Amino acid sequence: MATNRTFTMIKPDAVQNGHIGNILAMITNGGFKIVSLKLTQLTVADAQAFYAVHAARPFYGELVEFMSRGPIVAAILEKENAVEDFRTLIGATNPAEAAEGTIRKAYATSIGENAVHGSDSDENAAIEGAFHFAGREQF
Ligand code: DAT
Ligand code: MG
């Protein structure tokens, strides 16, 4: 499998609860190299645009409010089979269904406030990475 990239955010709940360091440790211990990293905050418009694919879902308003309510950590990660392996590392969307050893099992508090984002395809990883990082910020 070719070395490739995925995009992640440590969401406002996990930042607020003091889990940045532990989550970054799980990511690097999982074999991912950090190629971009920043503490930032989404505006409401940013969150609406980032999650536009979910605009018709009943939880969209709540999701946008949550994702814009406080700082996040945005990062681009590199590893062989990055997208799929990172989805495995974060676990199921609903922490009640997340496997032992996953980031969401350890740190998510609910299906809506689930600690981390992981891209779902190589194409979306590139789009989401470019949403947050200029080319000169991608090492
Ligand atoms: P994932 O983040 O695992 O890719 P998703 O893309 O289906 O999940 O949804 C994006 C986010 O929306 C998810 O991380 C949390 C929120 N969400 C999804 N399903 C939800 C639900 N049934 N109730 C509340 N929030 C939900
Ligand atoms: Mg998703």
C-alpha cells in the first residue's frame, strides 16, 4: 500500500477536557507521522462548509454549534493506508460502539461529541487538509 495522508481534528470537547497530548500520543504511537499541526477555531460558517455533506441531517445544527464552540487541533497525518488505518484507530462514530483501544472509546463522550474527526476517503482527506493548511504548511 502506498504511503498516503489523512486529515484529523481533535474536536472542541477533547481540547476542552485536556486530551490533546494523550490523543496526539495515540496517533504517533499508532504509526502516523504528523505533517501539519495547529490549534485553531472554526467559525460557524467554517463548520457549516466543512460538514456541508451532512446539511440535510437532523443533527447538522447541533454539529455546527459544537464544532465552532471552542478551539480544535487540526492535523494532516501520513502513513501507509492512512485513511482506513486512522478510521480504525479512532473507532466507531458512536463511542458506545467503539472498540477497546480506540481514541473514541477512550475520550468520546457521546455520538455528537466524539473527540476526533477522521477523513473517510483519500479525496476528502486532500480537500479537508487544504481547507485548513496552505501548501507551505504541509511538510
Ligand atoms: P464520522 O465522524 O465517524 O465520520 P459521520 O461522518 O457520519 O461520522 O458524522 C459526522 C459527525 O456528525 C460525527 O462525528 C458526529 C456527528 N453525528 C453523526 N451522527 C450523529 C447522530 N446520530 N447524532 C448526533 N450527531 C451525529
Ligand atoms: Mg465522516
